[in-house]
Amino acid sequence: MKQSQLFTKTQKFAPQDEVSKNAQLLIRAGFVHKEMAGAYEFLPLGWRVMNKIMNVIREEMNAIGSQELFMTSLQRKEVWEASGRWDDEVLDVWFKTCLKNGAEIGLATTHEEPLTALMKDYISSYKDLPFSAYQFQTKFRNEVRAKSGIMRGREFIMKDAYSFCASQEEHDVFYEKAKQAYINIFRRLGIGDQTFMTFASGGSFSKYSHEFQTICDAGEDIIYVSEEKNIAINKEVYTDEVLADLGVTKESLMEKKAAEVGNIFSLGTKFSDALDLTYDANDGTKQKVIMGSYGIGPARVMGVVTELLSDDKGLVWPDVIAPFTVHLLSLEQNEATQKIHDQLTDSGIDVLFDDREVRAGEKFADAELIGCPYRVVVSKKSLEKGGVEMQRRTEVQNEIISVETLIDTLLKG
Amino acid sequence: MKQSQLFTKTQKFAPQDEVSKNAQLLIRAGFVHKEMAGAYEFLPLGWRVMNKIMNVIREEMNAIGSQELFMTSLQRKEVWEASGRWDDEVLDVWFKTCLKNGAEIGLATTHEEPLTALMKDYISSYKDLPFSAYQFQTKFRNEVRAKSGIMRGREFIMKDAYSFCASQEEHDVFYEKAKQAYINIFRRLGIGDQTFMTFASGGSFSKYSHEFQTICDAGEDIIYVSEEKNIAINKEVYTDEVLADLGVTKESLMEKKAAEVGNIFSLGTKFSDALDLTYDANDGTKQKVIMGSYGIGPARVMGVVTELLSDDKGLVWPDVIAPFTVHLLSLEQNEATQKIHDQLTDSGIDVLFDDREVRAGEKFADAELIGCPYRVVVSKKSLEKGGVEMQRRTEVQNEIISVETLIDTLLKG
């Protein structure tokens, strides 16, 4: 795409009321816009990143056989009363409103209750189980404070998956698959090294739940990392008993600030009890369905990547989620650059083509702020030397290479 | 995908409170689920259709250079007060709620106001114009009654686009492009022949706006169609003056029931006046930005397609938006059918593979209800004759053909 046609512009300063580093940088680079605290618009560059993050998650969820659907934001009071979570004292982040006839409804904070109710229409026999379903759907949470930029929203897209099994054994098999899918997801998203599976409190139906926590100063959580065992422990279960259970000692653990990028949770029959979701077992008895839930916040991942990888010049995107792979800068060589642009896009490479009539310095500064993995400059000098000047966003040296070599390099990743 | 793993099942009956034909059929076939009147979940088959519809729209919007973004559902009172539309007397479909600090906020019914306000950060000069932006985003409208199934929701995804221009001439150029894009979209979605561009009331800044109305008994509108001129007139502007203006006579027009599937609207400076969206013109003066808005409801399109094309046996999907191109039925030949499934998917063809252990009659009935364009049956008999039995959903005759011929036929479309 031509940068002269992109409606966003980079900005020298972020809004004064924006305190988080991730939102400051993303606003300055034109990726997001702040509508109100905890509610951000995703502008064209930012929406491209979000879609790439969501596609990685989608591929891994499909790979474990999960089925994508799309639920409603408007929620009936009845299904939430059934589980005891309609009460604002129990769930304190509700946004509620009313239909014209006066009936109270809520905006989905999560979807366990309505999906459990929905499944009563589709689950009747053990033969219908196991399976899982997921969605990318907006959640609304009425947070008192929302100061972490796009890392904690009053409104945010969540990938939430739910599993439905006939037995604890079936559940455990899917739970392990989901764990592995999450490990793959965070590795592919470029934060695998900094992301630990943590042990967290488990609720009534399991000893532990698991979170995926990325070590990050902007995170709101404290975790205790065992590098040796490649696991970590959440603060709320950091007790002598748990340490012994996991076979780690206090001395071997490092305290770190971290951001929760995902969680997986065994729900047991909590919701199938509340909403009477049963199946006919092989032996003719009626049994409650065993459930699990599995969440990832794509915008939080985008925020964490921003917090972790950006430098003093701007954003730094991993190749797989960059808005464009190549930022192609024309230094008064728009005609030659257009041809190179076409060669790259014909090879299936995403290109942001800076064809604007502005100073070279402004183009360089914008390329650093926007943070595409490869900056490719086309100038009189580079053309005379037979090619283009390529520089990785994460490196300081650049080199003149032919367009063919550039394409080879990019296709190899 | 294997049908044995699809969590939805077809149902003999729709819920008793569901009065619309589209929702009755879509619920029975497992495409949607009713959460409450006017709010439906899209289940795996239905979500595939929605995504295919949205992708056609996305391709045509990208082709006219529009830029995709994603705005918020939560809306600040101030921007809507600026345009005078916060008042429930003016806009009577608001859902409103409150932040924890008591501040009133609304759920987006549409996005003119917040997008106009947002653009103040990005538009300063005539050089920034023209451009357009669009999104697929949930709208919330507190309708008193919602009895048209997925054709009129209290919550529904809308593709809404907005254009920003420096002059009426620039606006007119984009408006004509949008018209053509809409014509392409409805043709590609399989309802081009039944869809007419209608003249509708224009508001303060233009004589007419234009709607795209599909002739359909379940529609809520009345239009007057001129087949000769390939246009139509909405009831609210069906006057002698307008007829004369458009050069048509009452006698040449046919009154039809129709459903509005899209609309395009010249907004003039209505919103840039209200929210003070200006640009510096070439001559140094400050001018107001000229805007337009362009909507399509993908779920309404899905509903209209259901109403128009389905028959007494079930749904009938046009190839381009079918959940799967092929419904592959194994009659006790799962092993051979699996191989054929793999050949088809390796060729890039979407296949729903009915591998269930149920009666042949149930498979046939489900294939008709679900409505994929090609039903392909693999039986002992078909294999002996050297292939598979193929039947188009819209035809009664079937034929035995080789798998190679099947693939050729499907790839040619």
C-alpha cells in the first residue's frame, strides 16, 4: 500500500492523559486511537497486526480441532442468574442496560454461561463428545481504572475457547492439547522465550489452573520463575505446600513482573451443574458435561510485544505479526520504486511503499517508529550500485543487494 | 471437515417463538442459534457463510482503496451530543449504560460521530484528502420489535464505510465508485438480478440517497421498480415530482416488497459541521470536510439469500458463500471417501464429509437442509461404476463421474 494514501500520520507526541508506554507508542505510530480509557480504535496498521495475531491463534485452534463460532454481546439475565454471576457483588465488571420493554440485559464479560445454555440444544449423548468451540468476540468489562493502554480494556477482543467432554480423562487429553497449542501460539508470535506457563489457583474442580505469563515490566502480575524447570508460579499460590508439590525451592525461583497473555482452566461441572447440561452415558445414566475454558487476548499480546520489543526509536514487530514485512522508501525515485514494489507484491510480500513527498529524514524516522522488519531504501545511489539498501529493524548495518536477492531473503524468512 | 465432529446437529423443528422463515431454516440447519429476539449466535456453518460474505465485501472495498479499521462499541456521550443525536427522542434505538464513575456511555448504533471526531487527529490539509475507511463492527440498536430473524437485529455486524473529501466533485467521484462496488458485491453474492439501486430521501445535503433493495417477500420496504431503466424508487420519495425527475411514469413501475441490503449516503458537512472537522484548503482558507457513508449488513444478506433461494427441502447457497462447496456423503465407504476427501481438499476445495454412522436417508435429508452447492455421494455402486455420484443442489438429475472430472468441474466453478 502507498503511504501517501494511508490516512494515519505519525505524531511526535501521544495524548497527555495516556500513561502506558504501549498506547503512547502505538498512538504516535498511528496504530491505535484512544476513544476513552480502556477503549481503543484499531487503525489500519494496528488492525493488520491484530488480524495477523488472530490468524496465528486461529490456525493453532483449528489444528486441535476447535470449531469457530461467533456469539452475542447482549446477554440474558436468566443464564447468568442460574450460575449466580448476575449479581454485581459477585461479578463486579458488568455493563448492564435495558431492552425497550424494561428487561435488564448485560454485555458479555465472558461466555461460559450462554455457551453452556446453547449446548443443551446440541449435546445429548456421549457420542456427541468431546469437542471444543472458540470465537474472537468483544468482551466488555467495567474496570474502575484502565491505565494499561491496550493491555487492559473496558472493551477488548478475546479469543475464548470452551471444551465439552464426557469424562475427566477426555478433558485431560484436550487440556494437554490446548497447553501445547498455547505454547505454539506464543512461540510463533515472537514472545515464546519470555512466556512461562504458570501454576495458578484452580477453583473447586482442579488443583491448579494454568496461565501463560510474559515477563514484562508493564505487567500487573508477580510470578516466580524456575528457569531450570521452565515453569513459574503465580503469587496467589506461592506457598510452601505448592513449592513442595511442584518440587522447587524458594532459592531456585526468581520474582518477576509479568503480563498474563493466556489462561487455561478446568471448569469441571461448575457450569453444567448450574445450567443442567447433561448427556446420556454409555451405561444409560445421565451425566454432567465436563468443561474447560481457554482464553487469549490478542490486543494484550500486541501491547506486550510493544512493551517488550520496542526501542527508543519506535516499534519493532516480529515478522509474523508486522503490519507490513517491508517498508519501502523511495528517495525521489518513485518510478523505479513502484516497479520494485510490484515485484515484491507479486511475490506475495506485504509492502508499505513510502511514496510521499517529504524529506528523507522524515521517511527514515517514520520507518523506525512504525517498525516493519525490513526497511528497503531505493535511491539514486542504491540504483547505481545495482539494487536497494536493506536494513533489518533490529540491526544497525545495512547492505546494498539486488531486488532478486531481496526477494529470496524475504521468502526464506 | 468431518460431519461427525461438527457439534451442531440438524433439527426437525425451529423454536416455536421464531416467526421468520430465514431464522427457522437457519436454526434447523444448525447455522444460527437464537440468544434472544434480534440477537443470534453464528454457529460454525453460519460463521463460515458470514466470513465468505464479509470477504467478498472486503475485496470490493479494498479494490476502491478503502482502508479497514476497527472502532469501539463503547461511545462517549460528548461526540453524540455535538451532533444532537444523544437524545433518545432523536435517536430512539440507543442502548445506554454507565462507567463505574457514573459517566453515561452508549453502545454504537452507527459510527459517524466517533469517526468524524477521530479524523480531527489525521486530517489537516487538502493534501490528506480524499480517502475512505471501513470496518466490520457490531452495531447495537434497541428495536422495539425484532421479528425478522437475522434480517433485523438488536445486535448485528455491519460493514460501514465513510468517505472524506475536500470538495463535492471529489465526493461525487468516490460516491460513483462506491455505487459500482456495491453493484459488484451483490452480483458476486448471488442476488444481483433481484437487487435494485433505489432512489431514497437524501437529507439536507443531497437530493437523493441510494439504497440497494432486494426484491423479497420478507422485506420490510416497498419499492417501485422500473425494469426498463434498471432502477427503483423507495416509497417515501414516490411522488409525481420525483417520477418526473427520473423520467419514469407510474404505469411503467411495479410495486414490490423488498429488503434493504445496502445504502450509500451523501452526508455533506453535517458531521464535520457538528464536530468541526476542517482542512486547510489550497487557497489558505479553512474548509469543512465533505463526507459520505456506505453500509451493508452481511447478516441481512445471509437472511435475504435464505429467504430468496431456499426451497421446501432446505437452504440453497450460491457457490461463493456456501459454508462448504461439496457435501461429501459416504454410504458405508468411509475409507474410500476419506481418500476422495483428501484429493478434493488438496485441490483447495471446501468439503463437509458426512462420515456419520446414520441411515443414508438422514444423510440425504441433511445435505438438502444444509444446502451446499454440490452433493457428492460415494457408494459401493458409484465406485463400481468408476467414480462418485454428483448432484447440484439446484438440480434434480445426478451423474456418475470420476473424481478427476469432479475436481475439474469444481475448479472451473
